Amino acid sequence: MQTVEEVEKHVPVREGDYGERVARVEPGGVEYISLKERHGKPIQLFWTWLSPNLEFATVYVGVLGVAVFGLSFWETAVAIIVGTALGSLTHFVLSSWGPKFGVPMMVESRGAFGFLGNILPAGLNAFTGSIGWFIVNSVSGAFALQALGGLANLTLPFWLTFLIIVVAQVAIATLGHNFIHFFERWSLPLLGIVFALAVIAIFSKANFGVAANPGAIGHFGAFTLLFTATFGYAAGWNPYAADYTRYLPPTTNRTMVGFWAGLGVFVSCVILELAGAALATVSGTKWGPNDIPTVQLKQAMPDFLYYLTLLCIAVGAVAANAINIYSGTMSLVAVGIREMGMTLRQRRAVLAVGAGVLGYVIGILGRANVGPGSKYEYFLLLISYWIAPWLAVVFVDYWMRKGDYGDESMFYDTKYQRWQGVAAMAIGLLVSVGLFANVYSVYTGPLANNNPQIGDITFIVGFIVAGALYYAFNMMTRSQPAPKAAMGTRA
């Protein structure tokens, strides 16, 4: 069994002296975290993953079940619980790998995909986090600040409120790992208390007996669509999992690391999504294409709580996007972007600022928001489509290796290639999306089109196909000599 000190001899180790400092820009980029820099406790993962889900994007996932897919509250509740539990379980597993390997999630992914092949999942993750989620959350926060301006009779322009949100989250992401954990922890009391009161108010006004009306796709079809969306929302955090656990000591109880990380995702998503489903049943709420979703909160609570909730929507957007930007830029670095004459720390900071500028421009032009007509549900479905095949490949790879990646030099070896991983994921994506996708009005696969009652099972098919292919490809090439790497790693 190799020690951490032994592994440090074979991989690039993160530069600088960082420790537990908070008010300092994190040095380095995607390198291995040395033993002397390891710190933290598993419990910190609970608030790190609780706070970023306390935002309106989470609430609206529940609204989708009733207002868009036509399910009853109780059908929606089952889909929310099952889909979120599945996404939280995979988050549990991936989070537990951080202390063991000491590298970011998309660097670990190179073990299954190779250096070049990893460009596929790392590139998709960079786009999803740094652009997709960035815009969705930032615009929601900006609209909330605009509404708050009305309290002081101020008409705040969208470009200004959007800029405030963007600058705050880019600043936090640029400071890096320790400050993100710090911010998520100390924003939790405000977010937790206000959203708890908001949830109570919403449930007190809800009509839990509202009848279902799923239309032509039927109850099962509507259920699988929401199940896929809720899985996509929870599993959307999976490619970031080890980014926030890699600093923990290798002797940390990894079961507890996974437990607290998964529980943070599960509790926050389930409670706020159920509140969203209840909000959709409150008398007086409107969910048409021209209605503003956040304004509907006013129908379920007194004005003082409504405005406090708007404030927390803005803070929650920052809490979520600090993580999206940080991990999104880590994925860009993991793609293999060259130094351009900069240190890794400078490169990560420049990419974070660049993502903020690009997201700001796109957000100003498009104002992508969560709400009717925004196609938010399409975004959630698309996330599940690519994450499921990626999960299948990394899980099967870990299982086949029995968690042993030798001295971990393969994570940084540009000559280390694994065609099996990228081929399995690509075929899994093509088969599942090509045949089963049900992103209605954009693309519907032939099997989903001819059998609308199945709803959307794309991510399930993608997971099975990619996992089976990756296993088969490895069995076919088993007799070939494996890439040179020392055996043995931490348990």
C-alpha cells in the first residue's frame, strides 16, 4: 500500500502554502493536494451542499411537476423523492473519493477516459456549470434584486442587478476552495431560517387535493419526465463532488464524507422542490408564459416574508454559482488548457473572470430564467443525458480496478489514453438520446415519439448502455498490456 508521501513523488503537487486560510486566493489549480495541506471535517460537506440549493431554481423544479407536467402534488412528491435520492446517492459515492485521491473530480475522471478522452465530460461539465447554471441562477438573483429595489421606490436596471450578482459570485469563486466552504457555512443561517419560514407559509396555503392533468403523455410519462428532471438537478452536482472533499485528510472516514455531502443535497432539494409543488397549487398563482415565477411567492406569504425570500433568492444564487464557477473553471483547466505564460493559480482566476464576463454578456442578451416558457425543464433533462453515461463509465472503471489507480500518475500523464471510456460514453449518449430523448418541441427520439406514455427514460438507458459497453470493451482488451503505473493506493 503506497503512502500519500509516495504518491506525491509521482504527480504534480499543488503549489504554495494555503492551509485553512480563508481570505486568500487559493494557489494552484488541479494538482494533487499534499498531506501537509489536508484539513477539514466531513460535517462541513453538509452545509457546503445545503446552502447552494436554497434558491429559486430548486423551488421551480417542484413547480414543474404540477404546473408543466400536470401531475398531482403526491405524484410529484414521489418523483422528487426518488429522483433526488438517486442523484444524492451518486453524490455520496463520488464525494467519498476526494480524500482518497486528493484531486478534483474531472482529474479523477481521466482514469477512465484518458487525458484526451476526458475532454468530452470535462468540456460538457465546464459548459454546464460556467455557462448554463451560471446564467439560470444569476438571472433569477438579478430579478429578485430588482423586485427588492421597489421597497425603496428604486427602479434598478437589470444590467446593474445582474452585474452585482455576477461580481459577487466571481469574487468568491476566484478566492477558491476555503472561502467557498466559509461562505456556504455562514450564509446557511440566513437562507435556512428564511426558507424554512417560506416553506411553512407555502404549505399552509397549498391545496394538496388538486387533480392531475398530464395530458396525452399520461401519468407514467409525466412521472418519468419529472423523475428525470429531479435526478438531473441533484446529479448536476456530481461532477463537482471531489472538488470539495479533496482537501480532507486521507485518514478521514470516507463513509461520513459521502453521507454528509449526499444528505446536504437530498434535504435541501427535497424540501424546496416539495415547496415548489405546493406553491403551484396555491390559489391565485399563475404559471403562464408571461407570468413572473418569483412573484407567485407573494400569493403564499405575507409581504415581509416575501421580500426576505427575495433577498435569499439573490444570496442563494450567489451560493450556487460560486460552486458552479469554481468547478466549471476547474473542468476547463482539466481539459488541458495550456499555461499561456501564467501560473495555475493565475490561469484558474482568469478563467473564472472570463466565465463571469461571458456569462454576463449572454445573460444580458438572453435573460435565461427559470419559469414557464424558459425551457428550464429542457436544461434539466439535458444535464441528466450526459451525466448518466459519464457516471456509468467512472463507476464501472472504479469497480473493475477495485479502486486502485496506482501512484495516480495516470491522472496527469498526457500520453495516457483510454479509448474505451470516451467510446462507451459517446455511444451511450447517441443511442439513448437518439432513440429515447423527449425534449418535446426541440427533439423527440423515435421510440419516445411512438410511445409518448414512457415519458423520458433517456438517462437510464444511457447509464446501462455506457456501463455495459465500457465493461465489454475492457474485457475485449484485457490481454493487452496495461499502462505502466505502480500498484497500490490508499484504501
